[in-house]
Amino acid sequence: MIKVGYISTNETRKLRFEVLWPHKEKMEACVLPTDDLTTTFHIGVKENNEIKSVGTFLKEINPTFDFQRQYRLRAMATDKKEQGKNFGKKLIQFAVEELQKKGIELLWCDARKIAIQFYEAIGFKSIGDYYEIPIIGQHKLMYYVIPKKR
Ligand SMILES: CC(C)(COP(=O)(O)OP(=O)(O)OC[C@H]1O[C@@H](n2cnc3c(N)ncnc32)[C@H](O)[C@@H]1OP(=O)(O)O)[C@@H](O)C(=O)NCCC(=O)NCCS
């Protein structure tokens, strides 16, 4: 059975390490300084209680965008063996509904070049040129305007 919902910071670490940051020395080092802020939340997709996809959502304004209520997506990863099964899409859909309930207007992220088509497929747009993030590679700024909750 597939379940999408809130997960703990600890539950994000394994996929962050395996999929995103294998250059770190260990799983426990796969942390973000904002992980445990009260405004930060982590979403996971589980199948039969095993984590298949993770993403972290934190309150951060990007001055490129003319919106007051912004959130940033970080550390989005789907288990390598499970990519292309719509786990990532389910995760973003769930998170966008939660953000909508909070009145958030815009979700943005630094998208890795290899993930741009994923974000486009789920409705994100990109803005500006590629930029380099050390160790990780080329990125583009991407965003999703969240419709107001009716
Ligand atoms: C990017 C990533 C999170 C996508 O997660 P996923 O669970 O594999 O994606 P999904 O299966 O939910 O894909 C959703 C849609 O995006 C499309 N898509 C996903 N990856 C794609 C790719 N590389 N190229 C083209 N389309 C892609 C799917 O075809 C699907 O489209 P559909 O709704 O029309 O069927 C995952 O591939 C991953 O972890 N990659 C490595 C880490 C990474 O780059 N993370 C992002 C950091 S910014």
C-alpha cells in the first residue's frame, strides 16, 4: 500500500545519502541547518512502510519572486530503484496541498539539470540561466505558483 505524508527528519537521511549526497562521509551528515525549524516539514512516500521518496519544505523567500509567502523545496529524492513510478509526483502533489492550506503562494527550488524535466512534468517553470553549485553541478531556478484555496 502506498502512503504519502509527513515524516521525521531522520527518515529523510537514507535517501538523501544514497541518491543526493553520496559524497558525504555518512548518512548522519545528510542534514540541512533548517531541518528542525518549526516552519520546516518533510514529506515522504512509503510503500509497504518502506520510504521510496523524500522531500523537505522550508520557509524561505527568494527575492527573484514578487511573492510574500514563499516556501523552498530541498533534498528531493526518489530511491534509485523506484524512480519513474510517480512517487515524486505524489509527494509534490501532497506538499502543494499542504502549502495551499497554509496560504503559501509560491514553491521554488534549485533544480538539478537532470531533474528539470521531472519538475516541468509536474507543472514547475524555470527562470534564468544555469548556474553551478559546487560538487553537485548545474542547476536552474524553478518555481510553482500555488493556486489560492477556494
Ligand atoms: C528527480 C526525481 C526526484 C523524480 O522522482 P520520480 O519519483 O522518479 O518521478 P516521478 O516518477 O514521480 O515522475 C513524475 C513525472 O515526471 C517525469 N519525469 C521524471 N523524471 C524524468 C526525467 N528524468 N526525464 C523526463 N521526465 C521525467 C515522469 O515521466 C512523470 O511524468 P508523467 O506524470 O507524465 O508520467 C528522481 O528521479 C531523483 O531522485 N533523481 C535523483 C536526485 C535528484 O536529481 N533530485 C532532484 C534534486 S533538485
